[in-house]
Amino acid sequence: MNNTATIDLPVPETSLGHSELPDRTADCELTRRIDTLTFRQVRDLNIARNADRVILHGRAKSYYVKQLATHAVLDLMPGIAIENSICVVH
């Protein structure tokens, strides 16, 4: 008699589909990814999303940090339109 059971575990996603996760979960993941890639150098980060666009607001001390924030979104949501409205302040 075979008493083995199989358990199907979910496979972690490396990118967020446009509607795969609830808004709050996706926003938290985006925020965490931006914080990680920019070493928390985006201040007052705010993320707005709709079906086809991500809009970033906040403040950064360099254009490089602003660019890193864009790449963080693209890492998780490839192909989505991004409006990066992060202000660079010196």
C-alpha cells in the first residue's frame, strides 16, 4: 500500500502580472522593490496604478535614483507603461 501524498506548492512569481495580485499586495511589492534598488533614496514615495500604467511620485537626490525606480517597476511588471514623476531635488 502506498501512503504517499503529493502537495502542490505555489511557484513564486518573479514578475507581477497587470492583474495577478490584489492592488495592495502589488503596491507593497513595488514599494519594497523600489526601496531595495534605490537603497531607500526615494523620499515620500507614492505609487498610483491603473490597468495599463504605473505612476511614481516622490523626491530623489539624483536622476540616477529616479532611473533606478523606473527599472524596479520594469523588473516586476515588464511591458507596463510608467510615468515617473519623481522630482529630483539637490
